[in-house]
Amino acid sequence: KANRRDTTVTWIGHATVLFQTAGVNILTDPQFSERASPVQFAGPKRVVPATPGLADLPHIDAVLVSHDHYDHLDVSSVKALAGQPGGSPRFFAGLGSKAWFAGLGITDVVEMDWWQKVEFMGVDLHFVPVQHWSKRSLTDENQRLWGGWVVRQPAFSFYFAGDTGYSMDYSDVGKRFGGFDLAAIPIGAYEPRWFMHVMHVNPEESVRIHRDVKSRASLGIHWGTFDDLTDEPLYEPPKVLAAEARKAGLAEGEFFVLRHGETRRIARQ
């Protein structure tokens, strides 16, 4: 909570990541509820508590939303963040999202298109394309734009992939931005491949993304948090990732995972 200097990343669970740099607290894909579902009596259930919980977070300045699926954007979590002591964070999301937030009474929202950039608290935020989709009901499929996020300031650059299938978008991102100090890349929810390959990468493809975006180090996200999201065993993704990283010749720790709630300081170059 007191960090105003170090660049750190904390894995809260699934795709919820706290990134702190230059005194700015940035949260991705807020999901703190027991279930990733429109209701809390059914649907994929959390097997590990969100750590830290909402009450233990530092004041969040910005929330970056990759897309609107229930395991990435949760109503109760968004409302709690908007009501945090000291005032609401600014929410950044794809085109078409303002109306959804307005329905919750939240107005401090910036909609962005792919490749658009805004400056916030001395940090440049870019919304970039990924291969995915959006939907929260029977009638709103692909009505809100999905994507990844690039966070850049003079001393550090961070890439958040959100949720994605493998595509050439990563090569484009790597070429356009010239590489990153840290990337958060999904490694789980990849089985069965015949169904998932379009929307979710497997660890082999995660390693390819790491190389495509030219990241110095990457954190594996989107695994080990909710049951019934996918067919592979809950804790299989890190094991497969380690094997694929060795196969690809990555350095030890170049593509790492964290325990829920674990924080890692990231050295600046």
C-alpha cells in the first residue's frame, strides 16, 4: 500500500493484476467475486481467494479492462472500486463500454479504439488488438471492443494481453513498441483445443507471444483461480509452461508464474 517508488507486479488471481510504477497504481480486469458468473449461486467458482482483497488494495488510480466476459469484468468488483476511499479510479475499456458502466452509475470511463493512446498521470496507455470476443448476455455479442493494454512511461514498459487466441497481432505490437520490460500473458483455459484455440492460447503459444512482443520478462496469468472454466487440470498450465520455456531456450525465470497474492519487484533497465 505504501509503495510509491518501486515498479512491482502482484498477481491477485486469474487476469487481475496490480501493476505499480512511478507512484501510479494500475489494476487489470477486476474480478474479486466468488464466481465468474452473472449470478453468485451458479457458474465457475473461485478456488483461491482474491489476494489481496478489495479492502487491502492501495488506492487504485486506473483500471484497465481487456473485455467484458464475467471472469474479467465483475459488477460487484467494479462498484466497490468506484466507491473506494479517496474517489473512483478512472476506468479504461474498449469502444462501447461507457453505456455499460453508466448503467452502474460509473461515469469516470474512457473508451478506446485499437491503437489509440491516452496519457494518464504521466503514463501512456495504449489499447491494442488481440484475437478474442465480447459478450455478457444473449443480445450483446461483440458490442464492446476487446483488446490488450500497453503501459509506457520513460523508465518502464508493461504489456497486458488480457485474453486471446494466437494471432499476428503480437508481432505487430512487438514491432510497433520495440519490446517491453514486463508482459502479463495468459497461459491457461486452453482445453479442449478444437474449441479453445480460437480464443485462448496454450503455453506453447504463450511463449511465442512472449517472443513476438519482445518482452524481457513475462508473467503467466489466467490459470489456477476458477474451476469449471476449462478442461485441463487446474494447476497444469505452469508445468506445461516450464516445459515449453525450456524447449524454446528461454532463460531461467524469463517467463515466470507467481502464487496468488505474490508481489515481485521488477528491475528497471
